[in-house]
Amino acid sequence: MAVLTAKYVEVAYYEGYSGLFNNELTIEQPPGDVRAVEESDFKLIGGEYTYVGNVVVPAKRVLDVHFLEGWFEQYYNRIVITPNAIDVGTLVDSVTETFYIWNAYLTTIKTLSAITSSGVGGITSGVTPPVTFNPHQEREYDLEINLSGPVIIDAKYGFVFSTEIPVLAITGQRLLVWMNRPKVKQISETMEWSTDVIRAWDAEQRIAIRTRPRTILKYTYILNAQEYSKMKNAAIKWNANTFGVPIWPEFYLYGAISSNLYSLTFDTTPYEYYVGGMVHIWESDTNNQTLEITAVDSASISFGYPTNAFVNARVMPLKKGIATQGTKFKRLDHINIEAISQFLIVNDNLIDTPVGDGLDYPQYLSADVITSKQVIVNEFTEQIKYGLDFFDNGAGIVQIEKQYDSPDYTQQISFTGRTAIERWNNKVWFYGRYGKQKSFWVLSWSKDIEATEQIVTSAQTIKCQNINYNLYRETSYIAIILTNGVILFNTVTSGTFVDENNEVLSLENILPYDIDLNEIERICFMKKMRFDSDTIVLNYENFPYCTTKIPVMGVPV
């Protein structure tokens, strides 16, 4: 028997709304018919089937449903705070933030009767209850936030209305900018890495434990009585907290700055500016300003707040630092006081951004070759020494064994930055070495090899004065420095004795062209080396003049 089936669809209705429901409210299903029709429900009358209704109406079913609010219910008939959360970031000066209280009830007058608060030291809401809000009325208020409160800003205002208490949250961090301009010739910047060097017989492994250096700035100040009093009070109140430290070695003499500017235009490449960092504008101890950077490129920096007016401003980066050694004061006479502050920088950003080698040194065998004339090899500190183990029983022959296949070869090199660009390039290159971790080539800059005949490229040899190369050296590396400034790098694979005055050195690589004797300025050995210290100190004698002396050690090749 064929069966005809009618489909049944349940629709729940609630106060004129239809939609999705879950088990919270209880409503009843509206009346409705559901009929199951079968062929047996038809009777043959006069040769035709006639339908005889056999209708079954199910009992009313009870559904548990919940009405989900729509946009209208979520937006109106409540008190709205806009914005309800304000993050002031790093606060270095008093700021004003605007917020709004809106009575979103369409027909009801609401009254702000009181305000609750927590953690609001140094913050003023600008609202004085009681305040009456007509239906759909909004009022604007200014929130004043200054430096007099706690270091960590975690404040809340609760605005008490009759049936609800909407909340405004304020978060951020206060930062006290360290005042005064330091003495020019007594500034140092120290960068400290940490490297684990594991030495084997004919190789070494270097593991960078700290890829980001610890940066320490040391400033010396000469203060009068008033300046001394202000600095001492700041040290007493804030020395356990984070300071805003102007990076004086990187200041740029900008000159006049108009008020209400949101950007400054100058060459930013030799200075450490980045989005989210800060810039300090200084003209005097009473006229200075710190702003957060919102955009930066090679020719300008932009801020979120307008500048003040300055007549002769100096512009420099500002970082966060902790006075790990406190502040030392020394009275020089009845007028002047010397102060020394040392800051450990806690937000050094340079390592977080991709940096090149800065100096763009040429490379040989995948390592930089220091060819800059500003880098001086201090030969008087050069030392060649084997690591030896001595076995002495006190009576017999003393036995000696080498610890490693090659000697410890140490020197000291000096970097001089005479301009802001040179200083910056040196610093960026230091960052790229990661302390002791990354090696490079150092030229002796001596006339180690004196050629006696024209160097013919097809011969791949250099005939030179006898230096007993065949007796004491095997593979070594040389730089052929020409009078036109070109430097050619090569590898000497062996030496052959000719006579007491001459020998021939064999080269691994073919030279690009023949070289006459008058074209050679000097031929010197070069040594693959690394920094022999994880600490680099930059001494600033007169901005931007900067000198650095670093011990270096040869590495196995």
C-alpha cells in the first residue's frame, strides 16, 4: 500500500520575534495540524476515490527556548562609556585623554550619583557628581594623567547610576626622564654580550649565550645647588624604578622647532629611532619634551602628540634604563657638585631589527675584512703564545706538551668614529659580531712581503725578499694593497727557497691582472680573528667623536 507523507516544521514564536533558541525560557507551540494520509483513508464511491478525513492533531508541545538580543537591545537602554579602556603607554609627561558618558536610554532620565575609584593616584577624571543625563544625552570629559602617581598605572573609575555601574579602566607606566645634560668628555657606552668558547686541538666552537647585548650608559654631571637638590630628590623617589634615559651620544642639533608639529625632518639613519620608541627634545633643563614615535623613515620621525616650541633644540632617542649603581654625588667646592649616574638599558631595540654590517666591508672566505683606515691595529700589543702543559715531577726533566695546534695570537684594534655616520657604522658592526661569536679578517698593515719582480697572473706566484716562509709557515692569507686603493685578497699555499735573498710564494687564486712593482703600495698578512672580549666600551670625547679599543684573538681557519 502506498503511503503519502506530509512534512511537519516547528516554528517557535515569542512576543512577535522568531529566531534561534536554547534551553532557558519556556513557551508553548502555537496550534497547528499535522496529518498523516494513507491510501486506506480513501473510499471507492461511484468509481472514484473520495478522501475521508482521518485527522490526528498532536497535543501541544512545550519547548524550552531563549531569546538572543539583537543590535538594538545591545546598544540602547544602558549607560555607555566611550572608550571604556585607555592605555596611555609609557607616560613621560602629563597628558589629557578625552572620554564620553552617554545615556543611551531612549525615554529615561539617568543621574550619576557617585564615582568609585581604585589606583587613581595622579589621575583626575574631570567628573563631579551628581550629574543628570537626559535621554540620549552624551557629555564629554577630560581625563588628566600626570607623573605624580605610582609607576604602574592600573586605575579604574566606576560611575554609579541607579541600576548600573559602568567602568573606565586606565593602564600604562610612568617614566621619569633623567634630567640635565652630562659633561661631554665623560660619557661612555658599554655593550656586554656573553659567549661560551669551546676550544679543540685545531678548531673552536663559539656559542652565543646572549645575542642581545646589555647596554650600560654612564653619565657625569656638574650641578649647581638647585640642580643637585632636584636630582637628589628624584634619585630618592625613583632610583628603584625605570628612568627615561636620553641617549646623549646620539643627539642631533636640530635648531628651532615650532609648536604643534607632529613630525621632524632630518637624516635619521645614524640614530636609533624606531616605531614605538621615544624621542627626547632638549633645549634646557626647564624646556624639554619626550614624545612617542609613531612613524619613522630615513628622513623624518613622526609623533602622536604635538611638539612644544624650541629655539635651539637637540633631538635624540630616549630609552628606558635602571640606575643599577644608584647615583653618586661628590661636592667639588661650595658651588659645584659632581654626579655620576649609570643606567642599564632595558629596551635596547637595535638587535630586534635586521641590521647589516654597516661598514660594508669586503668579504673573503665568507668573513668581513676590516679595510677601513679608521681602524688601527696596535702592533705594540701583539702577542703570539702557545698554550702549554708542563709536567714537572720536581727532580727529572720537565716535559712540555702543546694544548692546541696553533698559538694564541692576540692583538688590540682601535675604532675611531669621527662623524655621526662613522660612529653609527662602527656600532652596528659591533652588534653584528655578537661579542666573541662571529669572526672577521684583520690586516697587519705592515709591509710583510716585499715583491722583487712583477707579479704575473698566469704564474700564480710572488717572487719576494726571503722571509723564511718555507721554514715557518704553511697556508697563510695576504692582502695585496695597490696604490690606486684596490685591495686583492689571496691565499699563500707554500713557499720555495731561491737563495738567501729571495723566495717564491705560491698563490691559490689567479690574480685578475699582472701587477707592476710601482703599482704595489704594500703586501701584508691578514689573520682571521674574533673579539677576545664580550665587553665593548665606546668612549665619547666630543660629540660625535668616539673611540673604542677592543682586544682580538686569532681563530683556527
